[in-house]
Amino acid sequence: MSESEEFTRSAMSRRNLLLASAAGVAGVTGAAAGLIRPDDAFAVQPSDDQIHPDDLFHPDDLFHSGDALATESSDVSPMALITRNYLGTTGCRLYYEPSGNASSFTFNDTYYSQLSSWKNFIYNNAPDSWGWPWRIYTYGAYVNKPGMHGQGRAFDPAKIVYKNSSGITHTISMRYDVWHGGSNAALYRRRYWGAAASFARRFRHVLTYADNSTHHNHIHADNAIYGSTTDCYYSTGSTSQTYIVQGCCRVVWGLGTGLDGDYGPETERHSREVLRRIGRDSGNITNKYNFRAFLTASFRKAVGTQSY
């Protein structure tokens, strides 16, 4: 792999090129402005009686065990908000998970751009036969409360649905509460940890079902510390990051790693084994380039793009 550890598909279908082009025009007129447009102010949002329990304030919105304060290294304005019913391109629509209905959500414009880049990553690194990310079901983004959700800088996805030109769909589900213990649990669990790795490739704060029961029906990702692939690094003191490393080692790579959130000899040994397997011939996962390579490879293996 190259040092950037990024993959780009060699070609896009004519349909996807048209979708990307259309979204690009919308992105320039909306996101570039970085302000709430008049029509955005009246965009559909979940009603008060549909607010998910996670939308109430909790400490994870500000910081997480082992992580720095969420305001550290953050230069994103909380007032630069935009509202969208798609992510990145109009071919990837946003849906409100509790109702299943297509909806619009409000984001900080910088964070929205970062999420759009994340969506490009999961498109470029999924199997060609999957097509493109078609629908993303979520519990929301901006919510009027303290913390990252209150700044439009957090996202709570529940499902990602891909669709190809033949109309065949493939789903990555974050609904641990739904598939846990079911007949397809192994498949969904593998894809789940791949998705967690894809978020961790860009965002520092990524919370999974291993963190607490609040996150049994979605993954939480925010840019409190960073939202850039070039800023991505691993802190062994971060419980949430360690859960993702351990979850990938255990479920995606089949190494039986304990899922306890503590970085120790087993996690170091198993993650190093993965690194050697994917061609990183020196160092361990605390090297930022190795960490990024680990996350990219974990997503690709989890969804069946590459076996390694």
C-alpha cells in the first residue's frame, strides 16, 4: 500500500459520475457558504417525540475515557450549519432510522464535508459488485443540546445500504440490538467492525456497542479532536479506539482477541500480526501509518473486497 493507505476505484459508472456531478453543484452553492440558508431553516427534522435516548446529553458528547477534551485542537465553527437530505451525492439519501422515512439533517458544513469524504472511502473500498452507498439510515446529526451533536458535528448511523446497477443491495448494519444472536450475526458483526474501522480512519471519537448499551443500535462519530485522515493516529490510552482495534482483530481477522478496551500484550501482538499480513513489515499499530493501514485493510476484508 502507499503511505496514504487510500484506494480509488479506477472508474465510475456513467450513472455515478452523473450523480457526483449533480451533487458537486449543490455542494458549492450550499456547503461553501457555510451558513444556514433560508430554506434550510425549515428542513424536516425529527419531531420532539421521536428523539432517540442517545440525543439526551451524556459525557460522550464532550470527551471519552482516555481521550483529550473534545474542544482540543478544534477550530470548527458551531454556527456554520447546512441541511441536507443526502450525503456527498444525491445518489446517497439520508433516512431517519426510527421511522424509516427519507429525511433532512443539519450538519456543521466542515463536518458534512468530512462525512462526505468518509462516504467516498467506503465507496472506493467496497467490492465493485456492491455498487455505491445508496441509503444511510441514522438517528441524527444536529440536536439542540450541549456537546458535539449540539454543534452539528456528530453523526449516529444505524445502517448503510449499497445498491448496484442491477438493483441488488448489500447492508452494513450497526443495529447490534437487532442482529445480535441471530442467524446472520457473524456476517453483520464482521461488517460492523469494518464500518467502525472506516469511521476511525477519519474521526477520533467513534463509539461502538462495546463502549456501552447506549450504542447498541448505532455507531457515534464526531470530529471533536480531528476529522481528517492525515491527522489520524492511535492513542493506546483511548478505550474507544482500542475497542475498535480489538474488535477488528477478533472478528474481522479471526484472532480471538479479548474485547476489554485495554491495550496490552495480546492486542499489541495480534494487531502486529495483522500488520505483517497486510504487508507492513516493521513497527506496530502505534505508528500512525500502520494504524491507518490497519483500519483500511480491516474495512476491505470485512466487506469482502480483499482477503489478504
